Amino acid sequence: TQLLEQSPQFLSIQEGENLTVYCNSSSVFSSLQWYRQEPGEGPVLLVTVVTGGEVKKLKRLTFQFGDARKDSSLHITAAQPGDTGLYLCAGEKLTFGTGTRLTIIP
Amino acid sequence: DAGITQSPRHKVTETGTPVTLRCHQTENHRYMYWYRQDPGHGLRLIHYSYGVKDTDKGEVSDGYSVSRSKTEDFLLTLESATSSQTSVYFCAISATLGGELFFGEGSRLTVL
């Protein structure tokens, strides 16, 4: 089983601030996905990273895959209230991390 | 949005009763999954299917069974519900194993 640890578990910041959340494992992944889940809904895919060192940008969100493909980070620039949600990382063997619950305060 | 429908969306039942949750898709995706989501545990895979009548166990399969008699339907059955099975259950589908997962809206089950 691929174990994925996400940190921090909870994060509450003011609108306009920057933040980074992390997804770490002792296992090597061939690919890693990031999902966002809003209350009462299922998770929705944000991005898939497949190459060590890869950086992908989605508007104000920047995703990075570690060189050794054991970890990943999500950086949000100038956070907006619409970024509020549960951020989950997932490995290719159908395993999810426990998530980071992000709250952006207007 | 991917066409995934879960039913029922909410159910309250008593310990020891059987419960069946249904997942219906209109995308003709090969793979279907059942996850449960609990505070502090994230999403944990219960069972998944890689084709009609082809299923396999996930991380937390004890106490659950599944069936897939048609491409579009994947049923999750709790033969005798226990309070530890109180959870939100999500169905997901994907075209490839390890590919993008599309989730349903979840079914909240409470076992008293």
C-alpha cells in the first residue's frame, strides 16, 4: 500500500496570502494526482504530474512533483475564498492522502 | 460533468440490517470504485471493478461485498451493517486504471 501523508492537516489564512501544502510518501510514484473537494460534493481532479521535477500551473495554483517522485507540493498565490476546500493527493494505486482542509478568510 | 448517480444519497439504518448502495454511470467507463470517507482517514478504497463481473478488494473490504452485472451499475452491499460503517460513501469511475477519477456526489450512511 502506498501511504500518502499530507500537511498541514488544516490551514486557515487571509485572502491574498500565499500558501503551500505538501504530499509526502516513502514510496516512488509513477504519477500523482491532486484533487479538490468542496462540501457535499465528490473530489474533482486538478492536475496529474508524471515526471520527476515537473511543475504544472493552473492559474494561481502551482504543482510540483519531487525529483525522486516521492513527494509533491501545491502552492497557491494570492489565495481567494473560492480556493476553500479539501485538497487531496492520490497515487496511481488508488490510494489517497488524508487531505489538507484549506479555509480562506475574506 | 461525468454522468454518475449514487442512490440513495442519504440513509439511516439499524445495526444488523442489510444495506445496498447503487452507483450508475452513463460514461461507459471500464473501471468503477467504491470509497468511504471518514474524518482523519481521507478516502479509503473498499472495492473496485475492472469489468462486468470482475472485481477486486481494496484497503478496507471487510464487511462489504460488491457486484457488477452491467457495465453501468456497481453495487455495494453491507450484509449486516455495523456502527463502524457509518460513513460517506463515494463511487468513482475511470477510463483507465490509475487515470482520472470522476466521483459521484456521495451517499451518507448512518448506522444506529
